[in-house]
Amino acid sequence: MPKSCRVLVLISGNGSNLQAVIDSCDDHLQAEVVGVISNQPDAYGLMRAHLAEIDTSCVIAHSGESRQEYDQRLAKAIERYQPDLIVLAGFMRILSNDIVNQYLGKMINIHPSLLPKYPGMNTHQRALDAGDTEHGASVHFVIPELDAGPVILQAKIPVYEGDDAEVLAQRVHEQEHAIYPLVVKWFAQGRLAMVNGKAILDDKDVGPSGYAPD
Ligand code: GAR
């Protein structure tokens, strides 16, 4: 049997994307969530991991600790799991360059906007304020620059008159739960890689907006 891909998921909160990845790994068996790390001890995602009998660790920031110091502790926690792929699923900390470079091409993130639009926070409100008629989510490889790594896959949602940030967040979440497990599966199947700063799927550059079927 081919070796299954060891997936480590980093969370800070609810973990609905973690749940979607856990559920899809159960279905296709080419990937296994071997651990969940949270920087928040009360993250509901930790409960989801316990229910799925997945090992968990908390790496909580100490007051006065530098990003570098925190990331050294985080790196140790990560190494314990020997991951093939690190999945950032609502992990609300900026990672230092050292840790990103250590896992370059092996770390992916989901971001609630159609990147390169709206890196950072408050993406739903920013899309509304800009009067956008479409919005969405992006899965991308992580590089040292925040939310700027090559996009692998995006999902778009319409923005209707009267929508507020909460409604958009819900609509985006639904799409996230479809696209994130798909990208994990592609990686686990050995079909996806980051080469020269580009996302390559089945030996083809997916292009700036991620994979789009012909
Ligand atoms: C998701 O919407 C994800 O896109 C976002 O946090 C949410 C986590 O939800 N991530 C970021 O904003 C990262 N910049 P979840 O905990 O239910 O998966």
C-alpha cells in the first residue's frame, strides 16, 4: 500500500476547515491527519480532534516572548509529528521566515478572499466596502510574505445587495470546506507542488488565480 501523507493541521479557533479535512481523509485514505496544533487552549477545533482521536498539542504564546522564540517552540512541536504537509486552517499567527522557509512547498493556507485582493484581516468587510460583486476564498502555498504565496485553488461566491460580513463569512466558509480537502488530496496524491514560486498541478502551472478547468 502506498504511504499515506502525514498531514498536520494548525488552528486557532472553531476548526470547521479542520473538520472538512478530517472527513475527507477518512474518505480517500491517501492522507492522514496525524496531529493538530493550536495556539489557543480553548479552540473548539481541539475538541474536534479529540473526537476524531487525533493527537493534539497547544503552543501558547508567553507574554513578552518574541515571534522568533515562539516559532522555535512551535517548530519543535511540529517536528514531533514529522509532517509531509502542514495545513494552516484559521491559524491566526504570522509565522517567522525561518519556519516558513523550513517547510516551503509543504505548507498551505486558506484565506477568506480572492487573493491577491485583501491579504490580512477583515476581508469580508473590505470586500463589502469596495462594492465587490464577487468574493471568495483562496488556498495557497505559504511563503514568507503574508498571504502572497502562489494560489492553488479559489472558490468564488456572489455578493448580493444587503449582505453583511457575517453572511459573506458563512457563504465563504461553505466553499472553503469544499476546496481545502481537494487541495490536500491533490498534494497527498503527489500531483501538486510548488516549483520556482509557482503552484504546479499535474505538471502544469495553474496560473495566477489557481486551478481552473479548461
Ligand atoms: C476561515 O474562514 C479561514 O479562511 C480564515 O479563518 C477561518 C477559520 O475558520 N483564515 C484566515 O483568516 C487566515 N488569514 P475555521 O476555524 O472554522 O476553519
